[in-house]
Amino acid sequence: MLSKKTKYGLKALSYLAKQEQHVPILISDISESENISKKFLESILLTLKKNGILDSKKGKGGGYYLVKSPEEIKISTIIRLLEGPIAMLPCVSLNYYKKCDDCKSEERCNLNILMAEVRDSTLKILENKTLAEFNCGV
């Protein structure tokens, strides 16, 4: 299940993707439009800025804007930045791999095999969906 942080991050990015590219948008505008707490949204946007998805401008006419075009931003990237691993178990994670303490053999573990299949199916969708495509139905 996605956390509120990730859900709100996707909503905020979707809102920004609808705006004119590289035109800063106030946090208060995003917060009001998407019904997200301003304080919580500030934390989310800062994370996205630190990771190169957003940039900001201070002062009059300031705010946040997308660094790249919505067509260049994969949904999988956003989820990983805000949520962490996409895989349901650490032993099948591509970016956050960790062996399970209770597992004797990953190669023979039915749970590992199943969750690797779930991961692959999920990634097939998320790696091929961009913010622009996500934004179409919003």
C-alpha cells in the first residue's frame, strides 16, 4: 500500500505537470488544489527537489517547478524516492536487496519466487508509465 507521502507526492507532481513548464508554483496553490497539508507538502517537495525532480525559486514569483518534462519522469522513480523499494520483500528488491534472515535458500524459496514475479509485473507497469501519461486521466 502506498503511504500518504507517496500518494500526495504523485498528486503534487501531477498538478505541477499540468502547469507551464519551468514556471514556479506556490506551495499554497498546490496544497489548496490537491487538499494536502502545506507543512507535509513542504517536506515532500523538498525530498523531490533534493533528488532532482523539482527545483525552486525564492522570492516574488517563486515556488516549485519540474526540472524535467513530465514525459521524462517515470512513476517508478517517484515511488522509489518517496516510498522506498517497490518489491514487497527485501530479498527480491533490485535496488534495496537484503537477504531475509529466516531464509535458508532463496533459489528454493516459494515466497521469493512469487514475490519476484509480483515485482517484475509491477515494474513492467511503473517503469513504462511517465508522469505525462499518469497525468492524462487526472
